[in-house]
Amino acid sequence: MDNLRVYAYAKLNLTLRMVGRRADGYHELQSLVTAVDLADRITLTPAEQGIALVAPAGLGPPERNLALRAARALLLGERPGVRIELEKEIPAGAGLGGGSSDAAAVLAGLNELFSLGKSLSELQGIGAGLGADVPFFLGPSPAWIEGIGEKITPVDVALPAAFLVLVPRFRCPTPEVYRAFDGLHLPLSPPWLGGSARENMTFTNDLWSAAVHLYPELRRVRDLLSNVAPGVVAMTGSGSALFAPFPSRVEAEDAADRLRSRFTGEIFVASPSAWGYRIQR
């Protein structure tokens, strides 16, 4: 059997609203999320038995990698086996969802490779046990996300043609940012109700104040991006990546060129994707 390549796309939280705190410590959120075509590349090669992961050493122990855990959760045993080769392009720990996207791409890819016949809802159920963002990447984009990430509603909204994304050299660990959000007693947003609210792209993020409290350098990154962007600048997830929408990819690329001598982190131009992954034979 031939191997299979899957592109695992990044995501941007176009709107991220914190609307509640649960007794178990998790936060209720509302978020308009889109996949974008900045992608990790995953190659799945059938093996007689066993599940193996080949990935950059900087990602840490393979046992903790969501791509490996996804394969084990889906295949359950040692047969059929698979070799997973992971090539990273999505920066880790920047709010772009790379680990969750890798897990979703492995689930979808193995379902295709071995003709397992799992439905979207079955794959999303497995994905939910791996991470809150995984179910989103298994379905169409953009989507309105609620709860702790488990409530997903695909939406039909007009998106910008491209986004310019800046990823600073530092990262904003998600648990730290959420603890800061609570510790600063930042107010919750009132939940949006009804179908029209979920289509409101305000490009705001309720975690910004907590993230910038912990990492004041984010203000400088925002100012740099604001100087070349035609509109608002926002943060995705709990940071540290910031993004700005552009009416065309050419304009986003031009703005990126103007920033390269002034920004020491990573710069990406990405366009919206209609799905969280793409399979290529």
C-alpha cells in the first residue's frame, strides 16, 4: 500500500471571548475560528505492526506528541501499523493549533489510508479526548466554537483574502495566560446569542490583557504589525502569534517584506482554508 501525505493546517481565532468559568477550572468560550494554509506535513506509511513517530527533536518526547497519541487512539492496537513522519512548519506554542492540527490530520489520514470507515462525528469524538482544538481541524472552516471547544458549528462568512502572521521568539504558555486572566480578575464577556452574533468578526481576544501583562513585549509586536496593516491587529489563542487581515495576498506579502528587517521572529502570510486538513496521495 502506498503512503499518504496529509497537510495539517494552522488556525486563527478571529474572535475569542471568555464567557464563563466552570467548577472544574475550565473556561467557557466563544470563538470564530478559521483554518489557514500554513501547514505541517505528515507522511503516513503502512507497517506490518507498531506505531512509530519521526519528528523534530525539539518537539519533546514522542510519547507526549499528539500525532502519536492520535494514531494509538484510532488504531487501538499494533495492527495495522504505521510510520508517521512529521515535518513542522507551524510554530509550536504560539496559539496556532499546530499540535491539535497534527492529531486531526493523523486521524483523518489513517481513516483514509486503512479504509476504516469512521464518520466525521466518530473522528471528532476521538479527537475531543486528545485536545479541545482537535475536533475543529477535522471539519469545515470557518466555524463557531463554544463551550470548552466541543461545540462546533460551521458558518458561512466572508473572510479576508490573506493574513499576515507574526510569531515572536518567545511563547505564551496557555496555562499561564489563563491563570493570569483569572488572577487579574478580568471581566467575562456576555455570551453572544443567536445566529447573527457568531458571524460578527470583531478581531478581538479577551485573553490579550492577560497575555500582555505576562509578556509586555507583545505591545511592540502589535505596534510593528499595526504600522503595516490596513486595519485591526489581533492575537490568536493565548498567544504569542499576532495577525492582521489583508484584502489580498499580494498586499500581505508586501507588508511582510517591509517588516523583515525590523522583526526578529517568524513572519508568515496565510490564506483561509475551507477545511482543517488536506489529504494528498
